[in-house]
Amino acid sequence: MKNRFWQSQSVATIIALFSTMLFLFPVYWMFTTSIKPMSSIFSVPPELVPSNVTAEAYTENILKNPDLLGFFLNSLIIAGGTLILTLLLAAPIAYAWQDLI
């Protein structure tokens, strides 16, 4: 009986690992594509592990684009405001909820 339990746990673990790898592969692919040079992005067959790593895309599109820095600042302002508002509202609600329990 104990052996059957471990076999079912092993099968469940293998299925969970496979599905996790399946769902995380697009994230991996986006990241590796962002650090490849433009010439190797469309290579046939595709490179799963980049051989020539470069940060050219980040320097060209983030550091040399003032509009993107403004957009990033706007995102920081919205995220910071949301954080402060959530903390201001959640703390009293959590305190009141504690008294109800």
C-alpha cells in the first residue's frame, strides 16, 4: 500500500513539473529572445540557449528612449499610490476584523 502511494505521488510530481515547464517556457523564450542579437532571433533552427548574449535591446530601448523613462515614472507613481492607499485602508479594516473574531 505504501509503495502505491509513493508511485502516485511520483506521477503527480512528474505531471506538475511538466505542466510548470510548459507554462513557464514562453517566459523563458521572451527573456532569451531579449538578450539575443537581432541576427540570431530568426535563426533556423531556433537557439534554445543563446550562444551570444547581448544587452543591446535594453540599452537601445530603455536607456536611450526618454519617452519610456517617462512611462516608467508614471507606472512607479501609480504603483506607489496604490500601495499607500491599500495600506491606509487595509490596516484599519484588519484591526476591526481582528475584534470580530
